Amino acid sequence: MTSSFQQMWADLGPIGRDAGSGGYRRFAWTEADRDCRAWFRSEAEARGLTYEVDRNGNQWAWLGDPMAGDAIVTGSHLDSVPDGGAFDGPLGVVSAFAALDELRHRGVEFTKPLAITNFGDEEGARFGLACVGSRLTAGQLTREKAYELKDGDGISLPQAMERAGYDPSAIGRDDERLARIGAYVELHVEQGRALDLTGDAVGIASAIWPHGRWRFDFRGEANHAGTTRLVDRRDPMLPYAETVLAARREAELAGAVATFGKIAVEPNGVNAIPSLVRGWLDSRAPSPDDLDATVTAIEKAAREYADRHGVDLSVVRESFTPVIEFEDALRDELGRLMGGSVPVLGTGAGHDAGILSSVIPTAMLFVRNLTGISHSPAEYAAEDDCVAGVLALADVLEGLACS
């Protein structure tokens, strides 16, 4: 099992890696995504699994009859954020194949179908919406809304799928496939330091914080940076900058997190006062009330700053995911199968398992991240901890699919 994990990790590692940053740029329906998908198919076929791509572009590798029902599914995603780390997503897919290798080594007999999956466009790096593949499958993203998604170059999601050789005409909720699944278990590197602080290699997820993305458009007046008096300016960069600081302040007061991590400026000239500063806010909190209070306070401050500088402001909520409590019975069963004394922790990060929890039973395992850093090339999990994660996942799958 260890050798198969190492080989898969080595084979996948170079795909989409940027030589300059050392991070990954595996964006949906790009060349790097194509190569990741080819890797997945190769691993599936090497194990004699039935390979297929569903109507939403998600990849599946089946052991047993895909139509038998009550299947146990595991996996994650292979795409990345811009210059992301190696572990976020791919660890779950590699571990799924490695766990199957471990179970075959144990000689277990499967009584239910088992599937390994790679959900498409989980990070939302290209089209601005996270978990597109699982949202479509679960019906949380309609075909009409999906067709409206565009990347920074104006290429729509269906156009990107067509260019990659996939037919976008059938995308949408997939009730037939969902009806086949008894449970979905996703292994993921922890995106924080909870396990590092407790000294545990593996943990179980309790819940995902409510979270969303908001677009703040500050509209001012373009003008010459060298000749326009300060008093005559309607510079949208000023209220934007003040809003970034307000977001940090309000999040700290509410015990939440709030981040302006993406910005677009027009006309984006060094010697020009901007006419538009567009910033995207990502905010997450332990409860819906905390999240609402945080975002409301940030928007209130932003409007006050905009008015002070003669700038117009519009705020649009682009996505929202409510608090997700993983099913108690399945979560408790994972704990029992893993030996009982396993830490249970919440997370502020969204996942495909969270999206799918609205339609099927789901659960998550976390593997310790020694740096506590994620969405960065510094993201890291030690090989011993990764192996512990594979063995824990194998134990879980054995208990769920071989009983």
C-alpha cells in the first residue's frame, strides 16, 4: 500500500505545477485538468475498475455493479486554487485508490459496490463558484445558472467543457446516480492546525461552518494620477482599502473569518485613478448569526467609506452555503470503525462532502497538516500521517462496504 501511494503521488505531482511558485494551477477544463483526468482514468483501469464520466463531468471508478445500489463512495477533487498546495483534494483521491489496494491486500470480500470519484471544479478558481461538479449533481446549481458562469477571459462554462471534449447539454441534477449511493466518505488534508495541536494523525469532521462569497463594486471616476487634486478625486481604491481593514476588525469581533483575496481594477493603470475597484469577500463563521452579523457590519462600514469619498457601492452575494452538520449516525460509525478515540473537529473550509450532505449521507476524515497552511505551496502532510489516513479510510470502507 505504501509503495502504491508513493508511486501515485510521484506520478501526479508534476501535473499543473508552476516552476516559479512551486504551487499548482490545475483549473477546470484546462490542459492541466485534462492531464489530471487522464491520470485518474489510468489508475482506475490499472485496477480493473469500471470507468465513467457523468453528465456533469465528474469522474467515477467502480468496483462491483454500478447499478446495484447502496454503493459506498470515496474520493475528492484534483483541481486547485491559483498556486495551491499539493494535498488539498488530491490527497483524498490518491488515498482512495491506495485504500482499495490495502483492502485487496487484506483479502476482504465486498458486499456493496465501491466507487472512487474525482469531482470537477471544486475550488472554483476559473469560474468563481466552488464545488461546481457536486453542486450540479446535487441540484444546488441549475443548468441555467451554470451556463451563465464565465472565466476571466469571458469563456463560459459550457464553452470550456466543449473545448475539452465534453458535452455540456445534459448538465444538471443527477437523481439517478444519487439513488445508487448509500454513503460518501471524503478524506482531506486538514486546512488548519487542530490535529497538529492535539498530536493526532487523523480526525473526523463534525460540521462545516456557514460560508459565502460577496462581490463589492466600488465605482468612482477615472482621472489623471498626476494632475488631479486630492480634494477633487472620487477614488474607489480608498474606500476599498478601508473596507479590507474593516473586514478584519469585524471578523475578529464576531469570532469569524473574513478575507478580501481577489481584486480587479479598471482601468488598472499606474498613472490613472481607478474608475472601478471590484473586490471579492470570503467570509465564514461558526454560526449563521455570526456570519450575518459579520458581513452586515462589513457592508455597513463599506457604504460609509464609499459615501465619504463620493464613490458608489453595490454588493452582490455570489454564493452561500449554510452550516452543514454531518450525519451523526455515519460520523459515529466512522469513529467506531477507527477504534473509538478519534478527535472530532469542525472546519471553516467547504468541501464536496458538504454539498452532497443535502442529498445523501456523507462524512469526512482529516489528515494532520503540520504547517497548518493551506491554499499555498507550503501546505504539507507527512508521509506517515498520509499512510495513517489511508489505513483509517481502508478501515472505514471495510466496515461500510464489506459487511
